[in-house]
Amino acid sequence: MIRHIVFFTVKAAVDVETVRSGLTALGRIQHSRHFEVTVNRKVDLYANDIDIVVYAEFEDDAALDAFKAHPLYEATTRAVRPLRELRFSADVLAVPETVGA
């Protein structure tokens, strides 16, 4: 399983909800096992720069690639890109927890 995690900063605070709402539309793409978009609570003691977090789970690389190839993904990117400042993405393999370790 692949965990797809994306962090966004938004140029203007008034646009955070617009970006969150736009990114939420990606949840309609059927290739993910789990998909959520949340606004950062900004309670960290050291850094609170991130405004929005996207977290999704995909069965494999093919599912993630299909998600990114979907027309809604491209449309969402076009709508959100002008409002965001930074985007950091990580795709990590989920490692089964070791029992009794």
C-alpha cells in the first residue's frame, strides 16, 4: 500500500477554505482506498507553516498513477495552483507493523 501525503501552503489566508474545498473534489476519483483533506490545526511548537494536508492511500503504484492521470486531477490542479504557494508531496510504502517487537 502507498501512502500519498501532500502539504500545501496557501498564499492568502482567506483562500484556505477555497483550496481545501477544491482539493476535496479529488476524493471522487475512485482509485484511492482512502482519501481525506484537512486544514492544519497549527498547534506545533516550532513550525505552523502548512495550511492544508491531503492524505490518501493507494493499493499500488498503478492505482496512484491512475489517480494522477484522471481528468479531475488535472482540473483541480489548474484551479488550486494559483492560490497555493508551496506544495510538498511524499509517497511512502506502508510497512506492516511488527507485532511484539
